[in-house]
Amino acid sequence: MNLLVTGAAGFIGSHYVRMLLADDPPGAPRITVLDRLTYAGTLTNLPAGHPRLDFVHGDICDAGLVDKLMADADQVVHFAAESHVDRSIEGAGEFVRTNVVGTQTLLDAALRHGVGTFVHVSTDEVYGSIESGSWPETHPLAPNSPYSASKASSDLLALAQHRTHGLDVRVTRCSNNYGPHQFPEKVIPLFVTNLLDGLPVPLYGDGRNVRDWLHVDDHCRGIELVRTQGRPGEVYNIGGGTELSNKELTGLLLDACGAGWDRVEYVTDRKGHDLRYSVDWSKARDELGYRPRRDFTTGLAETVAWYREHRDWWEALKHRNTR
């Protein structure tokens, strides 16, 4: 089987590819990675020279290239996306281009070539903000940032392709990921690398915003369960089960890096900052047997240790001109 994986030079996609390549069972898929290698993608995230891996440097908005690759694909797992909320607030155009137009380009080609399963990887941010309880997959979408609005649009386009044309689309919506290889603009790697460099860390507003944390390994296992056992046309939430306010998370990161609260700079809150995210992942549990395995305390300690031991990886990314 040939599996096309978009955006797999980035954080979550590269973990997913490495997971699939870690074992070589009979019938293991051959993987083609399509990635534009933007500021957040790097070939150092992928196992170079693996016999079941092909890398193509290209853009999911390139209809000709996508058509060529889709002709040889049996299934697709679509990670490629612009994903940083702050960047979307500064300028939404690239988010619409990649997340909406790029996704539709892939869907059109998948339908044209009769691709089997198309897994569209999305985010809990499409639901908006919730004061209490957790969102089921049936909750109406109410995105509040340009990023989440572009992802909600791509979710609906993907599901429409199933309902209109019968394409086997399966959508996943995850909570906040953490782990090794995450580009140091997201909160955990940003805070860890700043603290390791003796720099301050920026805490938005009063730090009350709450997120559910999911180790990237658990997320990738959940995606694979959806790909192999999920139902066409369905949405599956994938959560981690560890809710923390940003202030609580900051305290844990300060402790892990041996730093004090004097290193924290309170900064003006993000525009339209969602207060709380929380997904109900009982559907994935009951249908697919999904459960997060990584204890947050252990996972966070291992993540901090990874960044401490891999300065060469993150310094090369963090200190280059990304604008």
C-alpha cells in the first residue's frame, strides 16, 4: 500500500511517519511525504534513507504535483497546515491559502484518482471556547481566530467531499500537543528553550487560559486507529486528559528548568484568546479503543530533557530568520 502523508517534515506529521517506519511488518505501507519545508518543517525530523520513505519537496496548493502524487496513493493522511494562532492574527492570507485551498486541492485529486481513506488532521480550536464540560464531535463549530476558522473551513470541505461524493474522509480533532521536535514558537518548546538560554518567558494576560495536553505519541496512535479502524464520514476527538491553566503549566516548566517566577514576563493578552478547550474523546475510546498512555508528568520531563540534549536541533531553527 502507498500512503501519502502531507506536512510530515513538521512536528506531528514526522512523529507519525517515524512511528509507522519503526516496525516493518508484512504489508507495511510505503510512505511518500509531501512537504513545502516552511519555517516549521525540517528534513532533520525524518529518517533519511529509509527504504520505505520517499520525500517530495512541494506545495499542497500545486495542483499538478498533487495530481501526480495522488495517482500513486492508496490512502492519505493530511497534516500540512499553517497552525500558529499569533501568526494568523498578524496575517490570515497564508492560512486560508494552505489550510483551505490546499486541502481542497488534495480532496479534488483524491476523488479524481479514487483514493481510499483520506484522514484529515484538525484541531479542537474549531469548537471555539468552552467554560465547563467537554465538546463532543457533534458540537457546532465556532472558531474565534483566523487559524481555527481556516481549519474549520477545511474540516467542512473534507466532510462535504464525503457526503457529496462518497470519498472515505475521516476527521480527527486533537487537543494541544507536546513532545520532542516541536518548533519553538509553541508554548512548551518556546518556554523551555528560552529558559535554557537564560531568557524570560512571555505569559499572556493573567495565565488563566486552560488547555488539555496530549503527548504527540498518543496523538499519532489515535490517528492511526482512525486510519485503520475508523468509519468513513466520521469525526473523532483525540484528547490527552490533562487540563492545565497556562499559569500552572508555566510553573511546571520553571521547576523543570530550575528557574523562578522572576523569569516570567506578563504580556498583553492575545486578541480573541479562547479561555478553555476540552474535548470529549469517549467516541474514540468506545469505537477504537483509544486511550492516552503517556503520563503528563513523565512526558513533560522527557520533553524538557530532549530539548536540553538537542540544542543543535532547536538552535538552528529558533535563531534563523523566520519572517
